[in-house]
Amino acid sequence: MRPTTPSSPSPIRGFTLVETLITLGIVAILMSLGLPYMKNAILTQQVKNAVSDLHFSLVHARSEAIKRNANVTLTPTGTWNDGWSVLSGATTLKTQDSFPNLTITGPVGSVTYQRNGRPAAAVTDFQVSVSGNTAVTMRCVSIGANGVPHTTIDSDSNPTNGCTP
């Protein structure tokens, strides 16, 4: 039998305090440089989500009006920013929550689809933007004479003239 010899201790592995602090400093600098861009990316996604929800609600209201052979109304909850509901008479078909970080402007009052799928009256465009932030592109939803909604992206970053393709 062979005698056992104590093995030499293995070297300690890891990072020194100085290496860790330098790494954290570099990460902090990179994050501070990227944070404004990340904020605008998040706001842009919120605008896209709001436009998508609004577009879907309009398509849903139009579809329900045709299916039920009755008028269906898209009604704001206070203002369009506060959300909206799709109603068939007194029956609520769909509700949408508010969008607190966004500015949504639309027609005064409700949008009513007749049973043929066309709007009961001419409808102004919906505009979705982040107030005071021109770095986030405004998007619009318009309703054609046939009642089909269309989305557009503003190309000139001028909120006073709506979405100009």
C-alpha cells in the first residue's frame, strides 16, 4: 500500500475587488448611454400596441354590425385615452383599458357602424402619439367610406397635420 501525501492546495479562483468594480463601472456607463434609446423604444411599442388595439376594436365593431344586422358603436370611456367600449345596444361586446402614457385623439363622441358595415357619419382620423416626444413617431387610424380601418405612420414628424404618408 502506498502512503498518501497531502496534495498541494489548488489556487483560489475568482475576481478581485478591483476587477469587479471596473466591470460594474463599464456596465453603468453603457447603460446610461443606452437608456434614452430604450425609453423611446418602449414608448414606440406602446404606440404600436394602442394603434393595434384601436384597429382591432374598429374591425370588431364593423364585423359585429354586419353579423348582428344592427348598429354597433365604439364609445370612448370619457376621452379616448381612458379607453373605449364596443357596444351593441346596451350589450358591451368588448372593452379596452386606458393608455396613460399616450395621447389618443379621435372623433368627438362615438363611432357607429351601421348594419351594412359602413360608418353612420364621416369619421375623423384617430391619432396616437406621446405628447412632448417627437422622437416617437405618431401613428394614425383612419376609417374609409366602406368602414374598413387603415393604419398609417407619420412621415414628417409634424403632429399638427396628422399622419402624412
